[in-house]
Amino acid sequence: MLWIILLAGFAVVAFTAMPLGVGLGLIGLTILHFLADGAESLAIQSVWDLFTSFTMSAAPLYIFMGAILMHSGLSKMLYTAIAPLFERIPGKLLHSNIVVCTLFGSVSGTSMGTAAAVGSVAYPELRSRGYDIRSVVATLAAGGTLGLLIPPSLSLLIYGAFQGVSIGKLFLAGIVPGVMIALFFMAGILVNARVDPAVAPVDSPRIAPRQLVINLLKIWPLALLVFTVLGTIYLGIATPTESAGLGVLVAIVTGFAWGSLSLRKLWLAFYESVLSFGAIGVIVIGALMLAQSISVLGAPQEIMKAIVAWNMSPYMVLVIVCIIYIILGCLLDGISLMLMTLPIVYPVMTGVGFDPIWLGVIIVILIEIGQLTPPVGVNLFVLTAISRGEVSLGQAARASMPYWLLMVGAIVVLTVFPGIALFLPDLLG
């Protein structure tokens, strides 16, 4: 009966265009009412406990900080300083798209925000210089996904808060895989530029070494912000929530002192953050109610018994989970996908022996893949909008396919060598 209600409920949500959070919540309450003797109070209590927790309060702060950085012009300063470093490398400024997205992701925490902030600066610049616009859009869409993994990652924060996993260790675990994927992307650009030199112009303006140093020195506030958000956590000075508050304060000061932040832009950033967290919050509430109902009825335990009965290896389970995430990633945004699946995926995957910290990194990479997968590839939509229709969604998806495959390859590497994600949490945690 449980699986009938689940499948029927998901079908109703899909075909009626009901808000996902509302749909998940109604499914959970229905299960608790009819199959758990009217235990709806358990779901209400779990929602209250999470949203009054100290950890969860960091989420709106990180969203607000990212919005402040978008409106303060930091992405333009960062791009201007970093871009000249790659003028002599095949692929040229396409590499700067990846590097700037990686650096911006280290203070924004979101994928779409990173893609939009860097793309709005990089796309018109590279287009005017004669770069292949499909390659520009693909590198920006792929680079933007790193905002989900590079700490402070909103996805890792919500994963940790939802499952009671250490936020600090999750942030540490995201650093090396994030850098590794960025290097994979840059290697892909290098190969593409060797095979097809037309993706980047033969001649492009070069900047004097002295001016290059001056430009790099101008972005020192970014280092201050990174230390405020991450350094204070790793040194034990502040909790993730406290560091988020400090990050907002430093972002505001930096935006007014070195950026183009104004009171109007600050209010706009606050307004956008409220809308973003409101949308995420509704999904979290619904997912919590569904998680509570699934937990009460022991669905994960049933799946574990089936796995044992079918003699499935942990890696076979991992492959199945990856396939499910990739398929659902075509239809759902990242946060929705993660919250909808965690109630079953987390207990099953940890039950067969996978580390919860490592699992968090893998799930975030899987939802990163969804950001590049149509028809709901959010980053593709953002960048095609920035291109004002010059690059279609289909063109952007095809150009992004190599980066999609590189992220799948990263999952394989992290599965074979899990220490890549775990050695920093084990060393410093």
C-alpha cells in the first residue's frame, strides 16, 4: 500500500503541476494518516525541529551573501583580474570561465547564481572577441555547476542539515573534488581547442605583466571573504551558521567599499534571497514530511532486505542510484531532486557501507549533472537567456555534453579513490 500511495502521489504531482513541496507534504501526511494510525504530529515535529535548528538558519544567510555578491559587481572584478592569465594557453579565456566560476562558487554557494553572475560578464566579452559562442555557453554552464560543490555549498549545507551530517566535514570534502572537476573541465577545453582551434580566436589582446599584478591585487577582498566564510569554520573560530552571518557582513562592507553595491541593490538582493529561500523552504517542509512517513513505515529497511535477497553488491546499488538521479535530473531541479530522494537513498546507501560524507559529495555531483541535462537543465536555461537566444537550448546541451561526461567520470574516480573526498575531513575534522 505504501508504494501504491507513493507512486500515485508522484503521478498526481507530475500531471497536475502541483508545487513539489506541497505535493511531497500531502503524500507524507496521507501515508501517516492512513498507514501510521494518524501520526501526522511526527511530521509536524520534524519540520519544527529542523527549521528551529541552529544549522538550518545558515541557509538563508548563504543565499543572501551570494545575492549580495551578484549585485556588487564582484564577478566583473574577478573576471577582469583572472582572464589575462590564460591568454597563451590553447582555449584562452574559456579556461578563465572555469577558474572564475570556481572562485566565485567559493563565496556564492549556488550553481545558478554562479552561472548567471559570471556569464553576464563573460559571454558578451568573449562574444565580442570572436570566441565560438556555443563553447562559451557550455563552459559557463559547466563552470557554474561547481558552485554546488565548492564550499560554502548550499546543497551540502541542506544535505547535512537534513541528514544530521557535519556541515564542516561536508565543506572540507567538497574542496578537492571541486578542484578536480574544474581541472577536468580545463583539460577538456585544452583538448577541444587542439582539435578545433576555431573555438578561440588566434589573436587576442594581451595585458602587460605589471597591469596583471595590479588587477590581481584588486581582488584581495575575495580572499578576505573566503577566509571569513571558510577559514573561520576550519580554524574552529565559528560554526557554519556564525560564519554565514560574518560572510553577509563582510560581503556588504566589501560591496559598498570596493564594488558597486548600493542600498537599492542591497534591498534587491534581500528580496531575491527571501523568494529563493521561501521556494526552497516549501520543498524542505514537504520532503521532511515524506521522509518521516517513509521512516515510520520502514521502507528503507524493506529495500535493504531486497538488496540482501538479490545479493546485490554495494557498487551495483550505487550504479542504480546514479542512473535514477541522472534520469530524474532531466525533470527536477537539484534541491528538489535531492530532498525528494534522500529519505530512501541515504539510509540505503549508508546501510550498504558508503560513508555519509562521501555520499553527500556524490549526490551533489549527480545533481550538478542535472544542471546540464535538458529539459530542466537550469544552467543551460540561464546561459541561453544571457545569450539572448543566440545559442539555443539544444545547441547549449550538445556543447555541454563533454563536461557532462567528465562529471560522470569524476564519480567513477571518486568511487575508485574515495580518499580524494575524505582525506581532508579525516585530516582536519
